Amino acid sequence: MVELRHSISIGSRGSSSPIKRDGDLSPLIPDSQPNDDDDHDRYSSKDRDRPFWYHFHSICPFFNDDARFSPHNSRICLVFLLLLLLAGLISVLSIVNRLNAPYLCRKDGIVLHCPHVKESPSLWENPFSATTSWKPCAEHRDGGMSNLPSENETAGYIFIHAEGGLNQQRIAICNAVAVAKIMNATLILPVLKQDQIWKDQTKFEDIFDVDHFIDYLKDDVRIVRDIPKWFTDKSELFTSIRRTVKNIPKYAPAQFYIDNVLPRLKEKKIMALKPFVDRLGYDNVPPEINRLRCRVNYHALKFLPEIEQMADLLASRMRNRTGSSNPYMALHLRFEKGMVGLSFCDFVGTREEKAIMAEYRKKEWPRRYKNGSHLWQLALQKRKEGRCPLEPGEVAVLLRGMGYPKETQIYVASGQVYGGHNRMAPLRNMFPNLVTKEELATKEELVGFRKHVTSLAALDFLVCLKSDVFVMTHGGNFAKLIIGARRYMGHRQKSIKPDKGLMAKSFGDPYVGWATFVEDVVVTHQTRAGLPEETFPNYDLWENPLTPCMCKA
């Protein structure tokens, strides 16, 4: 066998030689003189075996000592050189662009893919290299001097009621400014409307700094504090059909206002828009209008100084609860009775508790409740899809799985938790350093804020905004405005959006061990911490202000 391999290797070396010896011909090849075709095949085969530079040397006269060359070859050489230089330039540019490309997570279906970073993961902040690519730029104006017409020269006055809770009202105010800009109208300072849940009589000036609001936007939109004096019948607004536009669809494009509302405004000179919740879209309006909405949200709408100061005090107390400087987490725990009922999800509890909740749902949402026979299947489906609020005990397990220790300082922004102390017990047992604003401040310090429910909500909003880590447990305007603002401030602060579908799957599988659960939680939530994320059709501007309101750093 060794001799056979040796003879084969010798034979192969012999056959590769260009000089043919007598007797070297294979018995399968006839013993005859080669013709021209054989010569051509042999030489073309040798050409193929020669390196690339050999052909380049033979074609290009600049690299050939032979003075005899054709002009045709020189032209080929020049073209070849140009193509080579172009390919090199493109390669260099692509490498530079890749190195200078901003950090951006991209969606693939429901999965979010983020660029890899070399930094070790931190419990308290996002990787530095992931947070330096973008900067806020909504405060910048596109033009120079303001060319706004005077109040009397605009298309007319528009008036809205900002309905709902504080954060829904905030969004309505931003949209009202944008709509006034679209129609070149004067905006009457919005009225914060009482609703059946909040039952609050707060005025705009009770919560926001009106002077700053009007002054900051003076180059964008005309804003007046009250209905003009020449319009005497103020009660006619919102009561008269002739003075109210009621057919505005949800997420309407800018063109809808130009085609349908502006003509009526020019005719009547003053119009009320009702209802005005989510009545302006995101990706169907010009980019400068979305930038204006961010300008209102992040720069023009400031809380009153006393609210800001109290929030700073609460945040400072959170950072010094251990006697020395410590980071703190803010947890938006949405597990109030109304939220539990509205979710139509099933939660752990006694038969008596479940019967009481069923009666509550039947009373509050009779059309959805019907006879109740379909609700069990609906509850299972919603939990599987991750559409149910996380219970306090589930939140505790999630945070421990992420690696947060028992000593973590947690500020809880929440209403009255459904189930009271018993429902909160698992969370408090696992994280005993759990406090609310009522526990951080004295009754005397909060007495001035209890006049308005929205003032207390504003304190929660600001303390959550200033936290090192923010964790939401269910959707809503509060959470998405917090996450959006923290992204706008530079993406450095962690804003964790739990994967409730993963939680439901893990809690429903008795064979999932703790080590597997921890690995799943850590890996999944590395991309759910408020990192720069690309926008997509029908994206939510308030949660992700990246494209219209932030620029590459």
C-alpha cells in the first residue's frame, strides 16, 4: 500500500512537468503529434494556472518592459485600474460607514436585534457605546427668524378639552399645538377636562408653567390664554354643532385637517375640536410636525417649580436611603382594581375574590362581559400573548431573575393595589426596601399637592423619570412617556419593558429550572432596556422619538 501511494505521487509529479519524455505518454492517449488545438488547450490551461498579476503585467504597458504594446491594451489597462480604484474606494467607505454607523436596534418580526457591545452588562445603566450615537435635537428650529402672522391674521382660533389623566392630557396638548401649526391657527390654552375616573378639577396653570409654555413656542404657534373677548357666547363652544368639529378620525393625517377642518375654521373663525384623544397620526404627518410635538413634550411643557422641587427632594431621598449614595429603581406597578377588571385576565385568588371581580366586570363592562361563558378562554389567550398586567409576585421573580439583589431601593408609582397587603407581600418579602411617595415625604410636605390628583401623578412621573432604572409592568401613557423621555435624554438610563409572554410561558411550565429561567430573562431583556431602536410604520412617537426628534451625534 505504501509503495502504491509512492508510485502514484511520483506519477503525478511526472505528469505535471511541461517536458514530455519518451514513454511518458498515457496508454489511453494515442501516440500521435499534437495539432494546433492541442497547443491552444495546453497554453490556455497554463494561462489559467498563472496568477492574476501575470495577466495584468502582460496587458498594462506601464508595468511591462516591452515597448511594443497596442493602444487597445493601454485603454483596457486604464479602465481596469479605474475599476480597481473604485472598488477599493467603495470598500474603504463601507468600512468607515460601518465603524461610524449609529447604534441602532432593528426589528425582525417581533424580535429585536441589537448590535453587539464589548462592555460587560450592568444592572444600572445601558452600555456606554450604545448611548453615544444619538442626541436630542427637537429644540432646534428649521428656520431662522419667526415669520408667524399676528393673532388676527391666522386662519382662526381652535379650542380643545384635554381629557383623561395627566399623561393623556399631555399628549392631547402636544397634538393641539401640532394641529394649530398645520392649519396656521391660533391655539387657545387647552382646558384640562375632568373625567369619571380621575374626578379632578385641575386647570392648566395648576400643573404646568403657562408663561414658559407660551414663550417657548412663540416662534412656532400663536397661543392665547383665553377665548377672545369679541366672542361673547362662550357657552356655545362644545355645545353648538356649528362651532364643534366632531368627525375627526383617530390618528388622522395632516391632510384631513387641511381638507375638512380648515375651511370651517376660516368660515366660523373659532372652532372646538371634540373629541381630541389620539386625533393625529404619526407617520402620516410631516417630519417637522412630529419634531414640533417633541419640542412641546420635552421642552415647552414644564411642571410648576414647586412640583419640580418636591420631585427633586424625593429623588434625593431615594438616592440616600442607605446613608451613602445609592442607585434606585422606579417601578410603575399597574395592578389597580380598574386595571385588573379591564384586562379581563385571570389572576390568583380565592373563589370569593373571583366571584366579586366577575360581578364588577359585569357591572362596568356589560357588553364585553355578556354572559361570562367565553371569558376563561379569553383570559388564557391573553396571558399566553403577554397582554395581562404582571402581578406583584411575578414582578419580584422577574427582578430577581435579572440579578437585582434584595437590598435594591425601589420607588413604587402605583394606585391602590388590588388585593392590598396580601397581594404585595411576595414583592415586599423579596425586596423590603420598597417605598412610595407617601412613605418618603411627610403629610405636611404633600398636603399642598393633594388638592389636585394630577399634581400627585406629576410627582410620580418626575421621580420615575429621574431614576437609574425604570420598570413598567403594563402598557399605558405614563410608561410610554417615561420611556420616550429617557430615550430622548440619551438612552443611558435603563427603561425595562418586560417580556410578559416569556413570563407567562415560564410560569406555566413546571419543568423550567431556575438557571434556565434566569438565562432566558437576562438574554431576552438585554434588548428591552430602552436602547436606540428604529422606527416602523404606525410607531408610537411618545415611546420612541428617535427618527423625527433625535439626530446622529
